[in-house]
Amino acid sequence: MDIKQQLIEKLEKKEAKIAILGMGYVGLPLAVVFAEAGFDVTGIDPIQEKVDLINRGESYILDVPTEKIKKLVNDQKLHATSDFSVISDMDAVSICVPTPLRKTGDPDLSFIIDATESLSEYMHSGMVVVLESSTYPGTTREMVLPRLVDCCNFKVGEDFFLAFSPERVDPGRTDWTTINTPKVIGGITEDCSEVSSVWYAQALEKVVPVSSTEVAEMAKLLENTFRMINIGLVNELAIMCDRLKVDVWEVIEAAATKPFGFMKFTPGPGLGGHCIPIDPLYLSWKLKSLNYNARFIELASEINTNMPRFLVGKIQDALNNAGKPVKGSTVLVLGAAYKPDIDDIRESPALDVIHLLEQKGANVNYHDPYVSHIHHEEWEMESIVDLNKGLETADCVVIVTNHTIYNYEEILANSKLIVDSRNALGESGRKNPKVVRL
């Protein structure tokens, strides 16, 4: 039996040992899914606090209940470490590390490089490695593969197997999760695709093999570019409707009655999260090296990036119409997370809105039932505790994140002035003179 068949047999019998590099919003849920499927899973993360929490059976991610972690730890199916040397005993490794953008707009692949180099120190024959971190087409072949080949002179597709499988985590969702969201997998070779697909099929409901790592990488960018551009379109529509004195929310609802040829997107204060504001720019950056300008991506990014400023302009106008300047006014921002009902503030437009208001001299507070503390670059802020008092004392309340836990009738009743960037108040705010909508 050759190396490939031996590994497939171990995977199908769930005797293979699994390692997940990076125990964040992608890595921890994936580790749980593999562990619940019967694999022995080791989470590897350089942040000791995460390691300690997992080993105590505690979760630090809302989508993963502590009860699940505790049971898997007690059953000895899941544990965590910061020691990369455990890879020597692993059969399958998934790389789930962050891939942010630098301030200059180019990809920061340092986490992938560090993870791959740490992995290469403990590589052995008969391993399968899958990169899940979102990146530009070519990363797996051009950046990961050479580092793994050079370490031991192994041949990909024979001695070890390498693939890319884009993560599709949408924090806060309960209908589509890691286990039932179809999993695209593309290998460096056909054998790499086969081995990787066999591995993931042991824990996930549906695996979708594709012909190459580049196809899998590009598919991920298409998914998020599609959303980014359509959100950019409705954000620009909101700006145009504002100029035309037309209700953008009514326009969108009317268009959404068409049963074909239209997909509903809604405007907002900007883009947030780990994917949509970032991933398309990886593609744009890559294309520049090929002397091609990804115009749709660049334009949508420009529109979406400027939405926090547009919202602050609406706040300034609302206060002005109430006879108050921004400088010295107390503004309460409702919601710091980038989307409803989660605690994730990565790339959240609320951060820009708060910063811009403070630059204009406003006294800014925020409230978020899921985010008690913000530490962003050089500033920190604590969520206010008494929401009703905050509403009553604020000169202007700004709804940035429409958490469903909020009682919007009470917010409307207890506020002097509201700028609603999410249409959270719906019909109640539509004709209310103290409500300004995006």
C-alpha cells in the first residue's frame, strides 16, 4: 500500500491525528467539527491565553458553546498547545491563520509564512496540509508549496499532499455553519485533491472538489467580491437617493418584490468583518502585478470606505438642524460589532464613526451588549452600562449595528435625536421627526 492509500485509510478510519494552526474564528469551529466527528484534534496557537482557555474547556467565540469545548476536552478529543513540535505526530494539518491588509493596502501574508515555516520544521512523509486562510490566487502554489518541499525534498502528491480550501465562516449564523456549508477543495495535484477531500468528507456534509488550488482561491475571492460590489452599489444608491430626497429603503423594498433578476442588498455605515472589506483587495493587488486594474473592486472599495464619513455628515446635519454643533455634543453610538448579534469588531465601521466624531470634537460613548471593551490602535473605550441613561443624556443616538436584542421602541421613546444607519427602526422611524435615516 503506497503513502496515499495509507493516509486515506487512516483518515477514513479516523485514526489520523489532526492539527489546526490558528484557533480563531475559523480554526476553533473547524477543530470542534473534526473532534466531534471522532478525530483526535490538537489546536496550535501562539497566544497562550487561547491555549489555556481551550484546555480548561472554555470557549472565547460566541458561535462555539463552552459546553461543546468542555465535553471534547474531557473526552480527550481536543486539546491546545503553543508548541509546534507536536506536528511531528500529526497526519493532517489545516492552516487557519489571519490574512489582514497592511495600511498600504497590500496583503500581509506574514502569518501564512510563519505558520508554514513552523510547519516545515516538523514535516514528515504521509501528511496532508490544507490552507484555509483567504488569499490571492497562487499563494498555495507559490508561497506554501516551496517552503514545504525545500525542507525535506519531499515530492508533492507522492510524499505529502497540499490543497487550498477557503473558509466560509459567517459569524452569528445558525442555519449555515462549518459542518453544513459546502466545502470547496482544490489540490496542487489530483491526488492532493483526493486525499484532502477524503479528510474533510469525514466531518463535513458536502465537499466540492475543483481542479486546482488557484480555482479554489479564486472562488473565495469571487464570493466576497460579489458581496462587496453589490453592497457598494446600494451604498452609492443611498448617497444618490439622499441627493434626490428619495427614501432608499422604500426603493430597495419595492425592487425586492421582483421575483427574478434581483437580489436584495442593503446600505449601511460601511463594511466590516474578516472577509468582505479585505479579500477582494487581495485580488486587486494581485492583478496590479499583471498590469490590470480591477476597476469594479477599486470603485466599490472607495464607496464603501467612505460610508463612515457620509454617515458622520448625516449626524452633523441632524445636530445642526436641532441647533447643536458636533463639537461639544454628546453622541451615543449603538453597536460596535461589524454585524448584528456577534462580538466581532474586525474592520467594523463603528470604529471609524467613533474616531471621526471624536476628531470633530464630539463627546462619544458607545453601547454594545456583546462588546464590553474596544481596544483599537491607540485608543480604548468601554461600553456604557446604563443604556437608558445614555439614551436620555445623548444629544444624538446613532444606530450603527442593529442588534436584535435592542428594544427599538424604547430607544425611540428615550432618545432626543436618532440617526439610523440600518433602518433598524423600520416604519416607526420613517415619519418620526426626530429620526434621520441613511
